[in-house]
Amino acid sequence: YTGDGFNCTDIDECANDTLNNCSPNATCTNTNGSYTCTCDTGYTGDGFNCTDVDECELQMDNCHLHGLCFNTIGSFSCSCSVGYTGDGQSCYCMDGQTVLANGTERLLPGALEGRVEVCLNNTYSPVCFDLWDDPDARVVCRTLQL
């Protein structure tokens, strides 16, 4: 408070950063005679000490099943895995699109070795997958003697 002892006015500690101890990643809220600090979204702590939340590690992100999560300071971003298109929150592959794969990993464009997989109904499967019911794939497999 400020005043002469008879007439007192609340000091807004939040109006001046030197009057409060809130973290730079917190919001200061003035109260009558004091203030409170609350960590901003994407941060955790007591308001005086706020640390980044890794939304990816804690699986608090909204990235697609075929998306990749990247933690950023105070937030996160998503992008689609190799072979998929979209904004990371929605990822899809086009029927007939092909990729090279090695185990469960889709290889980056330009790779020279790997298993050929073809997208059908938004799912990649090996061209010669036993349950793949596509006449063109069967022709390819016979041609390759697989």
C-alpha cells in the first residue's frame, strides 16, 4: 500500500516487474495488498519458478498417429512422418503412393535400399504382403518372383 496512513491505495505490483518476483514465463495478478503468480500455458511450477513442459514426452500433444511431435519452449509442434502429407495433426497418404521402408521406419526420399510399401486406404503395406488384395501388386510380386 501507499499513502499517509489514513488514506491508503493498493500498489499494483504487477504493473512494474521490479515490484514482483514472478517468473518471466508466468502471469502476475494484482490482489489487494499483494499479488499472485501463475505459470503460463506450457510451463509448470509455482509461478516464481516456471519450467517448460515437454508435451511430447508426456503425450499431451495432439499430433496424428502418423505425426511426429517436437517440443518447443512453452509449446510443441507437429509434422507428418515420412510418406505422409498434412499439418502433423492430420496426416494421410494417397492411394498408390510408394515409399521404401526398413523395419518399421519409412526411409527418406533418395534412399536406395528398402522394402517397397504402397499406400492403400491410408495405410502403407508391403507390396507383396500376403493379405494385400490388389491385382497390380500380385503382378509385381510375380514379376519379381516374390
